[in-house]
Amino acid sequence: MASATAINPDLAQERKNATINSEEFAIWWAGGSNELYKKREMAKLFYEDPQFVDHQHIANMSHKELYEYTTEKAVRFLLKLREYLKKQQPEAAPLTPIEEMYELRALMGGPLGSGLFPANFPLRLHYSMFLPTLLRQASDEQCKLWLEKAWNFDGIIGTYAQTELGHGTYLRGLETRADYDIEKQEFILNSPTLTSYKWWPGGLGLTVNMVVLMAQLYIKGRSYGFQPFLVRIRNEKTHEPEPGVDVGDIGPRIGLNGVNNGYLGLKNVRIPLNQMLSRNNQVLPNGTFVKGPEPLLLYGTMVYVRVMIVRDVSVNLLQAATIATRYSAVRRQGVEAGGQQETQIIDFLTQQQKLFPQIAKGIFFRLAADRVWDFYRVVSKELDQGNKRNLAELHALSCCLKAICSDEAAKGIEILRKACGGHGFMASANFGNLYAAATAACTYEGENTVLLLQTARFLVKNYLDGLKRLVLPKTVTYLRMSPQFKWSAKLETLVTVLEITSMERVRHTFFLMQRNKKNPKQTNHAGIQLTKAAVMHGRAFLARMALDSIRGQIKNGTIPPALREVMNQLLNIFIMDLFLSSADEILCFIPSIKGKQIHEVEARYEKCLLAFRRNAVAVVDGFDYHDRDLASTLGCYDGRVYERLMAEARKCELNLEPVNTKSSGHLNRLMKAKL
């Protein structure tokens, strides 16, 4: 952090006026003093190492330069990280393999990862998809062969190749084939069409040498559905593509270009029988297909990734909120009375309405990710015991939250960028990288609309179960609640209203689908209603989760007394924002609520924004982002925005010479033409 004398006076005054201690907030947010200490030690380990200083802004790099630079830096990072972790003496109980993968992946997708790798971590899929799929889909014998080697990068760098050029979320449409040759006990892999080429997997183009490949299995011409295969695509020693493998980079994207997204085509590539991952299903040497228990592939690995996505986008959103909040305290605009100093833009209620809900969303999205991660660990243990009772609920919840949180984070980051005016458009402000990370999450690991439809079908099924008086999963028990309530603008009532609205939207959609069954031509006409039902369910869950979480933490003392008022303010802002965002649905389904009640909530909402104003900077300071985490000229701790903007401008390559010879020659020719 900057010294006190170097800090912008407006920002210094904000910290002085705060009623909470940022360090106390940081301890709560990190999960305790020990966790905060470990986080800071990790940041110090890398940010104080000269070999991790960026001497050139990534905006000035070509696609090729950025890939090469990011890959070299990632290797240095992993070598240093592994060496550091070996020296640490674990104080708590050892983590399970999947928990350890989650912790490492959270590190790479968190503030340190975004600070070191603003264009994204190039080996991300190795940890988030390749290793978890091996762990969950490979048999015990296969794990012994490959898992430890993959964990230690012992000749194996992997990714997960499912999406194709012509098919993404619609898995049954995948075209890549794996035909079993009984005589040689091998699978023959082929990409029969252009649209069957694998497309998008991170690291696939030039980085990895092995993939978990999803392909349609055929035995004697009969299809047995898509199955996972472990395939070496590049030679372990030379890194040259293996025979029959057509692989490369798909080219620049809107963002995240540090990840080498690739394409993959296969022509008569043979792999042995034991390279079909066989924990769930297997093929015997004689060609007999043995169907195993309920595959976790569709749920476990994807749920795992979706939980991480919710956590990742919450970090993206909070980083953007930190940048915009600090900038709003420094930026002055307009004079209320002659001769007075211009007003800090954070004092405008319209600016507060842009900033503060995003802070609240980032906090509660992270708490939601933690809640679902705990649920995932419970369900994983249940599945190991053959109990799949809670699997569908977990799948539906992870789909819904991934879709809603990624969409809200992307929208929120854009709101925060525009809240910084023209300066927010500068590459050095870093909103571009944060937005690219959040908006990319709206389509990978399940396109959001498709995920909402999956959640909605779960809701409709459980609504029917409710009519049959069956026991409902915990997250949808409200589908049987009474629609009667007594109005007040208190949080409990607002949460109840959101749940009733969700129930009524599901009920409306259920009966619409029942009517559509009578007309086969209308079976696909419920899509809009289904997605609305899923969104309302997600909002209701988030509101209830936030209310229960904060009240629970206040009750058990997890939230210190000094932070309770500000956390209640954030809770109010979050739930009232959800309520007001759902006003059209509420007015549609709850006749007793009129404009008067909406206006009452709006008035309370504005009071909460004004009340939180005093501690806004203290709270974003409490997220404890290092300046390198934010990588922003607008969001540094010292608030010296204008000095940093000018310093960054002077580094621009175009300013390294007083006259650009090439362009000035063209301009001279134009001026001499005397048009």
C-alpha cells in the first residue's frame, strides 16, 4: 500500500470518516486472521519477486506475443508455487484431492491469479476440468496410471475437449466418433465432419499434450452414447502433434487471450481399450458394453466448474467495484454553489445506485458459491455411497446460479465502467479484462439460457410433485407455501414475496406446458416462461440465502459487532435490489402489491444507499485487493488517478518517438495534395 503522505486527500478523508475498520472487515471476508495472513503472504511471494513484474502492458502485445509471455510466466508461477507449498506445514486436516484442486483453482481464478494473469491463466483447464474428470471418471486402476502423473505435470498437461464447432450444450449432438475394434482391442477416433472438430477448450491449441475427449461410442455400428476417452494429441518429448491429429489455436477472442483456446480434428487415431475412462461405463475386450451407475460426469465435474465460475465472477465484480468506488471518491464533478469545491461524484445518489448494489452482489454471490460448494461436497460423499437423492437439486441450483451470477456480474462490471466516465474506457483502467472474464462465463461450461431451461424443468417437475404431496428438496419447499402474507417493507416480507412470485411463475409455466401438450406444434413455445421461472427461483434463493447467512453469522458471532450495521445495510441493499429488479414479475403475480408498495421499497432502498455511503471505501478496502490484483490506474489504494493515467500514457509505444515517421509521411502526402 502507498504511504500516507502519497495518498489522495479525498481518499484519505474517506478512510478517516469511516465507522468500521477495514482490517476487521478483511479478516471476516478472508475467513479469519490465518486465512488473511496466508493470502497476503502469497501476494508478497509473487508481487515482490522481480521476475513477475510486467514491463509491457498486455494491450500492446500481439496474440502470439501474449500467448508466449503468459505461458512462460505461468510455468514460473507453478514452479514457484509448488516449491512454496512443499515447505508449508499443514495445520488443519489434509484436504481431499478434489478439495485441493478446488483450492488451487480458486487461487488461480481469484485476485492473485487475475493480477498475475490479466489475460487469464493458460493452464486453467488442467486444474478445473482435466484433473477433476480423471478423478471422477477414471477407474481406480486408471487413476493409478495417470492421475498422479497429471497432478505433477509428469509428461502430462491436459484439457477437457467436449464442445465442437457445430455443437456445444446439446451433448447428444456431438459428432466425434470412437469406433471399437474388437480384434485389436482399440478405439478408432475420428472427426467425420468439419462441425465435429473440437472447438474452444482452453490450452488445446498449443499448450496441452493430452485431452479427455468426449466422443460417441460405437460398437459393431451400434451407438452407446458419448463417453470420455483419454487421448494423447502431442508427443511427450517433441510436443509435435501425433499422427492423425490436426490441432491449433482458434485465434484472438474478445478477451482472455492468455488462454490458448484450440481446435482439434482426428483422423483414424487409435488408442488402447484402457483409455476409455471406465469408472461409470466400460467396454469389455469382446465388445460387450457394461453400463455402470448414474454417471457423475454430467453433474459432478460440471457442477464443480460452475461453483468455481460463480466464485470467479464474484471476484471480477468486486474488483471492478473497488476500482469504481475509489475513483468515485477521487473524481469531482460539478459545483452546487459558487466558489465551493466541486462535488465528489460518490455523493450523488445516482452514482451510489451504480456502485453499492454491485458491492453487495459481489459479496453475496461469493457466499452463494460457498454454500453450493458445501452442498457439492455432501452430495459427492452421498454418491460415493450410491445415494443420488440430492443430485438433481444440486445440478439445478448450480446451473441457475452460474447463469444468473455470471450475467449479473457482466452487467455490473459494465455499469461500473460507465460510472467511471471516459477514463473507464482506458485499457489501463482494467475494466476490459474484468468484463471479458465475466461475460465469457455466460457461455462456457453451459450457455446460460440452456442452463436456465434445465433448472426450470427441475422446478416444473417439483411443482407437480408438490401437487402430489411428495417431499420436496430443501431449496424448493417454497413451491408449496401459501400465497397469503401480510405486507411490510421488512426484509423477511420481501424475501417471502420473491418466493411467492417464483412459485406463481412456476405454477403459471406448469399449466402453460400442460395446455401445450395438447398441441404438439407448441411444445417448444414455453421457453421464455421457463427461463423467467428459473431466474425468479435464482433470485428467491439468493435472497433467502443472504438473509439466513447474515442473520446466522450475526447470531453465532462470526460477524463482529462493529461490522453488523454495515453488513445489515449491504443485506438490505442486496435484497431490495433483487425485489425492485423483479417488480414486473411481482406486480404480475401478486395482485395485493401495487405501485404504493414498490415506492415504499424504493424509498427505503435510497435511504440504505445514503447510509452505506460513509463506509463504501472502507468496505472495498476490506476486500484487501493488492494494487497488482486490480491492475488499474483508477483503482489503486493511493487514489492518485491522474498521475497514474498520465504516467501510463507516456509509456505508450506511440509516444516513444516525437514523430512517427511512417504515419507522418502519409499525412504530409495528404496535406500536399491540396484537396
